Amino acid sequence: AQKITQTQPGMFVQEKEAVTLDCTYDTSDQSYGLFWYKQPSSGEMIFLIYQGSYDEQNATEGRYSLNFQKARKSANLVISASQLGDSAMYFCAMGGNEKLTFGTGTRLTIIP
Amino acid sequence: GAGVSQTPSNKVTEKGKYVELRCDPISGHTALYWYRQSLGQGPEFLIYFQGTGAADDSGLPNDRFFAVRPEGSVSTLKIQRTERGDSAVYLCASSQDRDRGNTGELFFGEGSRLTVL
């Protein structure tokens, strides 16, 4: 079974600062993928970034980067130069075969 | 449209009634998923289709829940004898064939919000 843990229910960050959202996972699979999704108040789940368990380099997508520490089973999301539009729920997820397992999410609020 | 389409966007029903929720995936996506998201929670897996067949229905909470995908495209989630605890947002997602080397990223619809009174 796979499990995702997000320990920060909510975070407040000043605009233009960087923010790290924590995610730890547990799995017995050797090969798996880690994902981050953003869910604004409209409800749509928006894919942000993906990290494969065998990828040697941390994934980056624009202002998003994934700090992958395999030995610690952590996959933290880093958002650089935060913007007001980054205010949303953020979900970490993992997939070994087909389906994704999601964490409980972190509500990020950017303060102007 | 180019994205995953779900109808209705909102459904209010009375306890004990039957409900159908529809999902139209991205064209060409062979995999289709149903998730349920309760208030303040992350999406919880319900069922996954590969083509027309349900490859994994381990997330369906009980036998009141059923889903079909008869032609390998549109899917319908069916809930019988609805209960107040069924109130949630039901999310549908689709993805490309994993054999093509993609990441397995899921593309989500905007969800169907079900309220059982």
C-alpha cells in the first residue's frame, strides 16, 4: 500500500518569497512516481510537476522544483518568488502502477 | 473541448434517490479514473478503467456504487440509494497509455458536486 503524508494543513507566505511544502511518502514499490497538483478555489486539479523514483536529478518546471530525497522518502515542493495567484490547495501524490494516492493537502495563502 | 468534461457540475438530491454522474475524457486517453473528494480532504480513489474494463475497483465504498465505460470513452458513475455521507465532489480524470513512456499524469475534470439532503 502507498501512503502520502502532508503535515502542514496551512501556510502563509509573503509575496515574492520562496515557500517549501512538505511531503513524505511510504511504499514498498521499487519504481514509482511522485506528483504535485494545485487546486484553486475553482476546484480543478492542475498538474505541476513530476519526479520519477529513478530520476537522479530533481525535477524543475519554471518556478516549481521538487526536492526529492529518496532515502528520507520525501518529495517537497519548492515554489520560488511566490505570487498572489499561487494561493490554493496543494496536493502531493504518488503512483506505482496505475492509480495515484493523494495526501490531505496544504492550503497556501500568499500575503501581498 | 480539449479537457475532461464532467456533468452535471452540481447535483442536489434527496436521501434514497439514484444518481448518475457522467465523465467525458480527453480524446485518445485509454485510462479513466473516478475519485471522490470530501471537504478538506485529498481525492480518494474509487475506480480505474483501462479501455472498457474496470482494472481496479478496490476504492468503491460499497455495492451502492457502480461505474461503467461501455465503449471505452465516456464513463458513468452510478450511486444507488444515496446517503448523506455520499455528499462530496466526484472527480474524473484520464491519462494516456502508460506504455508510451509518459509519466502517468492524470488530467482532471472540474468535478461534480453531489449534495444529498
